[in-house]
Amino acid sequence: MLPNANRLIALQKACEDILPEHFAACDVLQMEKALLTIGAPSQAAAARLRQKLPQLKSGLEKTGWSLDSIRIKVRLKRQNRPKETPQKKTLPSEAVLELEKLEAWLTQSGTHPALEKAVRTMMERHQKEKK
């Protein structure tokens, strides 16, 4: 495993020496048989690198690397987004009064028990936040 890692590091360095501006964000991923696999961070970087593949291949062959072909693989990195905690907003007193009226009307009519329960739960939650 260590010899393979050293070979990939040497190949990475050789690629950076041949195409420093195009290979800055790219990585040598694998060298299997005579197929070199390079990872690019975006489609744009992969397209720019594809244009320089003949130059890269001839440069590597001049330095002693035996290649049949080079493959480019786009490897998008996921960015960890910071978690946003939602801010709890309190209800204005007018809204609380209207909820109380709605709950009283729903209790009196008895036609919408699920809605009555939801309104009661919302009012209880608001009263806990207020304390």
C-alpha cells in the first residue's frame, strides 16, 4: 500500500509540474494498469483539463510514466452549511385574544374537534413561551 501511495504522490507532483495552473485544484485518484484517473473539483475545471490532456500525457511520458489513457472524474465536494436555528416569534396579545375567541366558538359548536384541539395546543405552547 505504501509503494502505491508514494507512486500516486510522485504522479501528482509530476502533473503539477507539467500543468501548474490547470492542475492546482485537481488530484490524482488512481493509476491502474495504464489508466490514470484524475479528480477535478468541478465541471469547468474538468473541461479545462480535458483540453490539456494531450500536453499532460506527452509530458508524463517524457518523464517516464507509461500511460494509455487519462480519465477525468468530477468530484464535487459537499459544503457543510451551518445549521440555522429558527427564531421563535411570540404572538401579539391581539392574536392571543382572537385564538381564545376561536377556541370558545369551536368548543361551543362542537363541529371541528380536531381544529379545536390544534388551537388549544397552539395556545398552550404560546403560554409556556410567555412564562
